[in-house]
Amino acid sequence: MKPLLVYLHGLNSSSQSSKAIQTAEYVRDNQLDVELWIPDLPVFPSDIVQCLQSHLKKSLNLRDIYIIGSSLGGFLGTWLQRWLLDNGHRQKARLVLINPAVVPHERFEAFLGPQKNFHTGADWVMTEEYVAQLLLLEIEPPASPDNTLLMVQTGDETLDYRLAVEKYQQCRAMIQEGGSHAFEHFETMLPDVFDFLEQDFLTSV
């Protein structure tokens, strides 16, 4: 079976985020022989868990699974990598983190209340239950440091990049000066991302 690549977007984002689209275009333009899945994640963490588990159970120990997680998607990807390994996945489970959220359940206490998805315009409410569900997904330390790549920009105006550097200190890291939380010029970094992931990818003929 061809590898499965999962892209996890951040809070109040969607499958139509710029980095998700750039990733899909890179896979298409380079004719990578990989199945790409970019889900529109549910709002609440418990529903996200159910969505990911339901989709990935059929791939457990049958093919390599690769995860790219941006912001809150990085937090979720860290949990997902551990879940794969804890559930007997003996194939590769590589993870790329883009300006990942670290302990978001601590930060989000200050953002309880009405929220709006940037892409869909959907309204929802961040509750204490939402934060409690995030806490249950906290993974420390990363499950597989050798199979994890951290990418951060020091100009991240939303998250303190130093928290990610500390948490993922055993992982390979790309630390860029300046930039922003959106990770500026991400498209230029995709060759490096796939250099990390594609050791077993083959371009289709």
C-alpha cells in the first residue's frame, strides 16, 4: 500500500488553509505516489480523536503513515503519532510540526467564549470542557524523536517558539529567524519537508 500522508490544520482553520493547499499542490506537481488526506477537523478534541482513529485504524501496521501538523494541528499530530505506536503500528510514523502549539490547554483558558472559523465562517464556543479534552491529549515527551521534524519561525506572533524548541529538543529542528505564525514562505520549505518524509516515496511513472 502507498504511504498515507495526513495534514492537520490549526485552530479555526480548515483544509483550505494556504499550507494545506500548498502541500496538496506539491504532491500533485511532483506526482508523489502517496495518498494525501486533509480532513476538515471537527471542533471539539474528542470528536477530532474519533475522526482520526476511525480513518486511520484501517491503515495500522499496513503502510507508512506521515503527519504534517500546523499550530494546534502539531499538538494533535504529536498525540496521533503516540496513538499509532501505542496501537501496534510497526510501519513508519513520521511527524512534521509547523509552529506547533505546546500545552494549548493552558493558553486557551484565556480564550473561552465565542469563536469563528477563519475559512468557513462557522461560529462555535470554546468551553472549559473543550480545554479539558485538550489536556487529555497532552504527550510528553514526543513518542518518536528520530521520526519527528520541528519547524519554527522566531517571529511567531501567536506562540512562543521557544516552548516548542524545548519540548522537541531531541528531534531534528529547523529554526528560522523572523517569519510569523503562518510560517512565511512555507512553499519553499516543502522540498525539505519531503526530504524528511519521502525516503520511501516513489514518484509515479
